[in-house]
Amino acid sequence: MPFVVIYDANALYGNTQRDLLIRLAQSGLVQAKWTHAILDEVQRNLAANLPDLAPVKLERLRELVIDAVPDCIVEGYEPIIEGLKLPDSDDRHVLAAAIKANAQVIVTSNLRDFPAETLATWGVEAKSPDDFVLDQIGIDDRVVWACVQQIADSRTRPPQTVYDVLDALERAGLVEAVAALRS
């Protein structure tokens, strides 16, 4: 049985990284979870940073993300939030969702907001997207490579190669994971 992970909003923000993380969940390596609050944050950030992006496209993205992974939405975590302490109180909902979902890992780019000693109390660990994907490569590099190939195959406007996808992932910060895939 795959282990359960929570994808934080910043992990789901970039298109190629989001695509890879979702495909890793679809592959069965992990059971990925998120909340409506996490998706709200993704949508707010995309709308703020890409003001020309039509609201209907943001809503469609949300639907696709939810439909991509069965049983991905964590609910009923809200009562846990108030009892949690994190450096940024706005991140407590992410830890609460991880606790509710019995997740072992929170995938986030904001590691400083999820101190290891605080998370250890709950049996949770925070990992950067790069370290998380690197772990998945260590488990089964062929599955990760297949996910990258699927992304390349899905990109037709304009067409992209596996190496174009790897370059995009590297620009997104998955430096060590991409290096491992290239070797």
C-alpha cells in the first residue's frame, strides 16, 4: 500500500511540477491528498500572478486536479487546526489535513514553516518537491521516468520531448531529481 502524502499549494502551483506530482499519485507510488483550502490557495496565487488567465480556466484546472486522483480531498480536518502551532499560522490547515489523512509526508517548498520537531509529534515529515521526487526515483525510477514520458506525450502545443519536460522540472526547482533522472 502506498504511503499517504499531502501536497501543499506551492507544490501544486507550477504546471509541470503539478503534472508530475499528480502522475506519481496516479502511478500508485503514493496516495496524494489535498484540501479545498489548498486548491483555493493555488487558484488565488495563479489568479494573482497570471491576471490574464480566465476564471473559467482556473475552475477547470481545479476540476481536473480533483478528478485526477481518486479520494484526494481531505475533509473534516478543520477542528484540528486551532490546536496546532506552526511558525505561520496560515499553514496549520495543511498539517491538520495531514493528521486527518494519516499522511506521512507533506510535500512543500516552505520547509521552514513546518519544523521537523513539531511534525514529528504527529508522525509527519515535510519534504521539498525535489527531495520527494528524488525519494520516488529511489523507490522506482522507471515509474518516475514513465510519468515524465507521459507528460511529454501529453504536450502537443507545442510538442515537447522528455528533455523539455526535464528542463521545465529543473527550472521549477527539482534540480537533484532531474539530475538523478538524467544519469
